Amino acid sequence: MKKVIIAIVTILLLGVAAFFIWRSCSNNVETLDLDNYTPSKEFKAAAEALEQKTSEDYDIEETVRILNGLEAAQSQSEDFYSFLEYMAKQDYSRVPADVLKAKERLLPILQKMFELQQQYDELDNIWMLARSASTGATDFAENANPISVLSAIFTGDPLDAVNVNKHLAEAKTKAFEQYEQDQKLKESLKKEIDRLHMSYIDYLTEYAPVYFKYMKEWDKLCLDRDKAYLDVYSGRTVSAYNAADKVLSKYPENREAMLLKALTLIQLSSSGSQAPKGDTPMTITSPSEVDSLSPSPSDDKLIQAEAIIDGYTELYPNRSAPALVLKGLINLKEGNEAKAMSYFDQASVEYPRQAAALTDLLDSYRNRSYLNKSSEGKYLLRLYRSTMEGYGMFSPNLLKAKYFAQQGETEKAKEEIFNHFYRRGNQGVYDCLLSDMQYCEENMYSIFKQLLLEQSYIDVSVEPTTDWVVSKNDDEVKVTIHNRSDVDLENVRIFLCLHYTDMYKDEYDVVKCPSINIIKHHDNTEIGKVKLNYEDKKYDDITRIRAIAMTDDRICWIDDVNYKYIRAYEESKKQAGSGKKTAGKDKVTRREQFLNDFNVNANTIVDAIKSGIKIYGNVKKGDRTLWENVTDIWSGSDNKLKIELPRILSLIDPVFSLNQLKDKDKAILPEENFLNGSNIRLKFDYEPKDGETIPLYIYSDYVSLKITMKFSGNKPSITDIEVI
């Protein structure tokens, strides 16, 4: 062991020595004195903020927030002034002194940049260099590993001196070299930039190990907390409790762990057992049922949960919104409806006000770039955001809506759903609307579906704004809504959801479209043009299109018509292979409950078709018309097949084809398919022949049907209607 330590230290010393030899030979550039720094008036407030006394009992979350927040602010600020103002306003009281001291050494470099900007017109945009170099410490720490003995002790791995020098030399070198190249600087200014460059590397050599030290601690914390998040939302409540408790044993004031532990206690409270120890098995309740459990006023776990929440609110009054949601859940479980609603109302007020503070740590989550490389990682980000922004399971409005739905108070439930989306819109957060829609579908399907019964008769489409025959690689698209229903949509907000190549199957990029005054029934309405701004994806990269439409009194999914048929085709293939319903059990149950609310089932649908189907068109045999052509329903007189079906079918979101969809060569889709009064009207580009038998297929997630039509004699007839 002793030999290993000696070897490590020897390599480190060689690396440091080699670095300083390299430094001294690098054009003999003199560097800034980072030790003896006097801030100018512009930098004084920021410098004084970093010099404030800090507690030895630092907070790792606040430390990471500052580490990542300052880098993010540097890369995003418009100029020196806005960045310095941000630095001066931060609370550093819970941040370790070595972090502040390391960050303080960046100020002389920025101040020199600022002074050069004031003196030379050629350097009037030098702030862009400061922005592009902002993540140098992060990149250096991640690519080179720490270069000091301290960080070597943490990693336990010997460091290669050659690689150390290589990464030091490359640390944000490209930013400086590109700046010099773009500016074509005269020799005197080039020397100044070289001086800044070498001084910046000096800064990195001291800052990178400090950064790595605390990020390593943060990563260890995240392992346990991530486990708690994933377990609590997957129904593994005991495991989630243990993971949250483990975090709190080391960090008793950790915000997220306090909320997670309180939530698990609320979920476990129905069992009547004490809080779990170790891996003790317990009966648990899924998160989606947490607010519908039977009251248990004397449950010790609810008392424990409330104590944790009270402690949380005392520590973090400006981040109290999620705690208020949990207070509401506790009171619902205790049967105190009035108090529960009061807490939910208060949370609804606080979430918009506290949104910035609650999501301040999101920069720390975003800096964990590996989270974006797996579906579980992306899921974890959504879980954190739901807690901090008040959507999904942590939405006070949706929790109220679910409660009212369970009590049979449909109108109140609808109102709360609208209140939720109104609040979320005012918070200006759109990319998580998908989670909101999913929560509503999973927990309040019947109520949610009633917000726009005609949603399957509204389609969205996009096309490139330039001639797609010439180029389909556009980053701008035109959005059109096809309203095949007989309902006008007024004051419409559309959120376009695009699935691209390389995305996970349930992942979408959400883009807010321009609002529009009205989308008339039976009309195609161009919503506007939107820029594609997701990882350099273009029109050709779009694989699936959906949209969310919101009006003052309606919310619904809108799908691309091709997506509707592809989904139906895939379902028909599964049904043909198994002969059984393939939709998930929960989904089928939710759909059946919705249809039960309208006294509809497979049998009533078949009966409605038998009594309400009408077939129009004409077949000439000599001078004789064999069946009727109705020109007051469809414009123009032709021989095409036209069918009327009862509107009740719209409740199952149907798609139609002559012959089976799985037979692509023979399947014929309707060229017209729209709602009109009590009917669905279909028109096919097909002229039936006398004596011909044609099947009409109706596909849906709930029930699929086959209607056999025979064309002979004076009238066509229905020979069979069967459920497939």
C-alpha cells in the first residue's frame, strides 16, 4: 500500500512539474496575479458576496446549486453587468469556504476582460469569450479527473502525467483560439488574450479539484435519492421509505428526501403498521391511489409524516407548495375534506409564486447529463419536476379533480382540471403537459374524455414551409388543424408534440403554437409556423405527430390522422394473431367505465348500428337505379359509396376501412369522414358492383366491428354485424 501511495504522489509531482515546465515554455506569457486582487467598483459587490462568512456545516444541495448556477449564469447572461448582479444576489451562507475561494479567483480574469472591453473597440464582444469558457472547470474535471493529491485520495486512481498536461492544455483552449481567429487581433491584443488564457488555466487547476470533490459527494447523495424517487412512483413504497431515510440520516434537512419520506409514510399509512425497518415487507398502496384511501385518523405514520412536513415548512417557507399538497393528502386520508381542500387551494396559489425557487436545483439535475441517456433518467427528471412545479401527482388541482370525480361531482372535477391547465399555462411550463394529460387519462379517464367527446374527429398535420419536393430538411413547419367535427373551437391554444428519430417511444418535444381565435367546424385551419428547435432535428426526423388543444372549456389530444390509422392497423394485426383484446387491462377498464357513464357497451353499439346505418349512392343497370343517391348530404352527385352511421360510435374513437387494414392492397380508407348532427358520414372512392359483398371494418381500442354489406337488388343490405 505504501508503495502505491508513493507511486501516486510521484506521478502527481511529475505531472505538476511537467505542467509548470509546459507553462513556462508557453510563449513566456505572464499571467494575472490571482492572489492580490482589488475589485473595481463594478466587481465590488460580487467580490464582497463571495467573501461573506460561511458555516462549517455546509449544505451539499446549496453547494451544487451555486457551483452549477454560477456556470449557467455565466454562459447565459447577456453581459458582465447581469452576471455580476446575479453573483452579488446569491446566498452563499451554506456553501463551503473552499468553493467560494476558488470561485473568487475567477473575478480577476473577468475584471481584466471587462477592462479590455472598455479600452479597445476590437474587444467589445469579449463577454462572448467569457460565456463560451464558462464550463471549462466542469469539462476539465469530467475529462481529466482531478489533478491534485486531494482528489487523487478521493478517486484512489493513479493519474497519468501526460494526460494531465494534455487536458490542462486543452481546457477551453478552443474557446480562446476561436475568439482570436474570429477577431483577427493585432499583436498587442493577442498577447492580452494569451495572458487571459493562461490565467484561466491557472484558475482551472485550483477550481477543478474543488468542483470534483463536492460533485462526488452530490453523486453519492443522488444515488439514494434517485432510488427513492423511482421506487415511490413504481409502488415500491417500503424501499422508497428506506432510501429517503438513508439520505436523511446523513443530510437531515435535505428538501427532496424530507418530501419523499413524508409521501411514503402517507402511502404506507393504510396498513396500520409502524414505519418500516430494514427490508421489512409491508402491504403498500400505489401512488395513484394515495388520495383515495380509507380514513385512519389515529395512524402513527400520518402523525410522523405531518411532523416531517411541518419541519420542512419551517426550514423552507419559500418552497412550501409541495408540502402543502402533502398536508392536503394527509387530511383527505383522515376524512377532513374541508381542510384538505384548503391546503390544496393554498398550494395552487403558492406554486406559481414559488416556481423559480422550487426549480432552482433543476440546473443541478440538468448538469447530470447522463440522465438524458436513458428513459429511466428522463423519467426521474419528470418526477422531480412534478414535485417542484405542481403537476401530475403533485398537482393540487388534479388531486381535487380526482377526489370530486370519486364523489360523483363531475362538474367540479372538470372545473379543477381546467384550473390546473390554466395555472400551468401561467407558470409558462409546457414541456410537461404530456405528464398532465397522462395523469388525467389514468386517473380520471371518463371525466377527461368528456371535455371534448369529438376529439377523434380533429386532426393535426405539419408540413415544411418550403417546397418539400426539393428539400424536406427544414427546421420550420406549418401547422394545420383539420376539424371534421361539427363543433367550433374558440380561443384555441395548440401545443404541438413531435416525436423524432432517436427519441424514446413515449418522449415528445412540446412546442407552443400561435393562439388562434376560432377553428370552425368542417374546416381546415392553418395555425401558423413554428421552428423546430430540438437537438438540430429537421422535418425529415419527425416520426410521429400529436397535439394538445386547449380552449376556455375544452382540453383534448389531437392526433395526426395517419397515426390513428397506424395504431388501428397495429391493433388489428394483434387481434388477428390472438383473437383477443390486446389493450392493457387498466386501459380497457377505464374505457368501459367511460362508456358505462353513457350506458354504452358493445351490444348497444351493435344495436345502434343495426337501427341507424344508411347506405347511399347509385348503381345504374340500363336505365334503372338500383339504390338511392342523396345529394343533400354530400355536395355533388356521383356514384361513390356513402354511409351514415350513428354518432354514438364517436365515443369509441373509431377509424374505418373497406376490407381489413392489414390487407394494405385491398383496404380502402374514406376520403370523407366527418360528424354531422346525429350521424357520422363516410364517403369512399369506390363504386360497388351489383351482386358484390363488401366488409366495412370499424377499429377502436375498446371494440372492433365488421359490418358485411351486400349490394344486390333495389337496396343494399346488411347481412352481418360482428365483434372482431
